[in-house]
Amino acid sequence: MKPILKIAALLVFALALAGCSDSSNNRGQDLKISVDFTTFVQNEIQRTADDREPVNINNLEFSFNDQDNEQAFDNLF
């Protein structure tokens, strides 16, 4: 099930990135990518390699879809 979750997260990330692009010349604006916070955290915790690259979160805009879900992170621990 974990590979499916990773593929789904990458697909959502790619679609969000593609949806943010347009043909206008708004170079002064930062490109914000909307990311589900729960999915982001779960993916980061699963990435355990000591030599992995850090994740740049400066242009990420997190959405908190699991605010009322007390079990959102139960499968991590």
C-alpha cells in the first residue's frame, strides 16, 4: 500500500504544479503550490535515507484537511 500512497502523492503534486502554471508573465509573484499537510508529513516521515536532499517548503501552501481527524497520523507510530 505504501508505493500506491507515494505514487498518489506524487501525482497530486504534479497536477497541482501543472495547474499553477499559465502563459502570463507574472515573474514578480512566487509560485505557490498547495499541498495537503497530512500527506506531506506522512511522506516525509517515510523518507528515512540519511543522505536524502532537504525539501524546500518556501513555496508550499499547506492545506489542513484533517483538522478534525484525530486519527490522521495514527499509522505513523
